[in-house]
Amino acid sequence: MHQNVTVIGLGSMGYGMAKSALAAGHSVWGSDLNADQTAKFQAEGGQTSDMAQNLDQIDAAAVVVLNAAQTESVMFGDHGIVAQMRTGAVVLGCATVPPEFAKDMEARCAAQGVHYLDAPISGGSIKAAHGQLSIMAAGTDQAFAAARPLLDAIAETVFELGDHAGPGSAMKAVNQLLAGVHIATMAEALTFGMTQGVSPDDFVKVISKCAGTSWMLENRAPHIAQGDYTPHSQVNIWPKDLGIVLDVAKSAQFSAPITAVALQQFIAAAGMGLGAEDDAAVAKVYARNAGLTLPGEA
């Protein structure tokens, strides 16, 4: 089914999602604070007319921004999209946010006749570009139905986790706990190996085939071995996401000490000026403390 779609936030994930929707035959308006990203998407087939002038024709809007504050601003700020969307349209909230925030967005959308799908995403920029994301989704049957054509275009797997918003974001918090800890632990193990004469290349070759591996290790450790920190997922994401995990844990009176330690490593990386680098750059914290020289560094 052809839809009029807008993707707001053309970062590494949002851009891939917009391209996947375009490849599936949807009419897609892309929007980003970075005008160059918007122009790039338009040059690759995105709609060139002003999105703001076409919101009453949009069937589905994917909000792929950094956090809850940006999500709320896009949806209900001074130029919020929800008030301008037609009755029965759907908003997919794709950022990592607290479950209670997702519930609030659903209620505020419903008050204006717009569906809301709690739809955080996972899979990385490459899978986003190939329409192969995993989406942890929760919402009403009507929200799922309205979002289905877009979901089919951008996702390989859609987990339907509940008939109201909240469970999708709860599952994303669980995923981010593991993902952030795995990245930090991978960096710790790789640099520990270096102190014992294990090269990053050998680390990748051997550990990726052993019981200690993880998807994050196999995806991120090669970045370190190659000395390439081009951001597919930035260091700056993790103080935010692991902070959300710890806030949710606190509200549940749950202790998450391993998460807290991983968070401190990402905060240290950001403090070193590495916030805009690929999140594998957390290895530089360990390397600095141990006096190691990583590949690609003088």
C-alpha cells in the first residue's frame, strides 16, 4: 500500500529508514535540522515540497530523533506535527525514551485523533538502509494497522509487545542495557588483550568465533582494529540511553551496577572529546589509562 510518509531526523538511522521507505514505493518527505541532510535526501528521490505544508496529507510520521525532549518538541512544540496531521494518521516514536513518556505521547496523540505507535528501533545504520531493522512495537490495533505499510518497508522483524504504548520502550531499555554494556566490555576485553600481546586483529578473528562473542563485539571491534571511528552510532548516545536505563531501574527500586559502570566509561569518553565518534571509541578510555596505542593512532 502506497503511503505519504515523513521521516523526521535524518541521522544514520533515520536516513536509512527514509531510503527504505522510498525504495518500497512510498512518497517520502525527509526532514532534519541539518539542511544538507534534507537536500541530500531530496536529491536521492525524496519529496522536494515543504513537509510542513503537506502534513495534513501524511499517513505515517516516523520521529527518529535523539531523545524524549526532541520527540516531544517535534510532536507538540511550537511547530508540532500532531496538530497538523489528519485524523487516523499515525506517529511512530522511534527514539529511546522512558516507557512513561511513550504512554504520555500516546494519550496526547489520541486526544487529537492521531494514533501513536511506541516503536523504538534496533539494528544499526546498515540494517536501517536495507529495511532490515528490528522494531519493538506497542500500540493499539488501529495504530499497528495505520503503520503497517511503513513497518513493512523499514523492518525485518516487528515485535508486537502490547496493545498500548510503553512495553516497546521498556523492551528497548532492556536491549540498550545489554548493548551498552557489551560495547564497553568489548573495549575492555580488547585492550586487556593488548596488554598481553593480543593484537586487535587477532582479537576479532578469534573471539568472534568463541563463546565470549556478541553481536556488538562482532560489529564494533573491527572499527577499533581498523582505527576507523566514523560514527555509525555515536558515543554521545550512551550517556543518554544508559541514563534512561538507570532512571527506569531506580523507579523500579532495581540495582543495576554493571550498567552504572559502563555508563561512566561512556561519560569519560565524551569528556575526552570523543562524543561525536563511533561508540567503539570508548576503547580509547581504556587505552589512555593503560598507556596503549590503538591502531591508527600515532
